[in-house]
Amino acid sequence: MSLTVHTQQRGEVAVISVVGELDLATAPRLQEHITDLLDRGRSRLVFDLTQVSFCDSTGLATFIHAKNSCDEAGGFVRLAAPRRDVLRILEVCGLVEVLRTYPTVERAVNPTAASS
């Protein structure tokens, strides 16, 4: 399966839409995208996981690496709208305590906004 990555800037936050399976074969593509954003001074990242159908340990490591890099740069990493299977992997691995997860992209971009 392939992976598609697209970024949309929302103010100071880069929303990275990830589509497909995130695994050993596709994670390097996402890592390159993240590295490019960091090189351009973008350290506030929200990953839209709405269309990620699978995520293995390599994908999880990519998010952790991104978080560490963004933390060092004074930014953040937030995961938005993971599917049930992906959320379960995050829970089982104990990463929901490390990677902030939000039910929607909008809440991840602005977590202090009132719910509608």
C-alpha cells in the first residue's frame, strides 16, 4: 500500500494529512516530510490520522521522533482523529500518555476552543 502526505498551514500550525498505511516501507516518506517542515522552522505539527488504516512500530517511532524534535524546537506534536485500530495501538503501547491525541483536527489545532 502507498502513503500520501499533504500539509496545510493553519496559522502557526502545520496540519499533516496522512493517508494509507504507515509502516516500515512508508514511514521514511513521512519522516522526510517532517524533516522538511522542521528545516523550514515549522515545529507545531498536527497529524491528521483520519485516513490512516494501519500503523506499525516504525510509524509510531516516526511520531515519537517528530515529538522529540518539535519539543527541542519549542513546538509540539498532536495526533488528530485516529481510527479505532490506530488508537488501540497507541493505547496498548502506552503512547497516549506521550503523544497528545484529539478527536478532531480542529480540536488538535486549537485545543482550548469551545466544543460546538
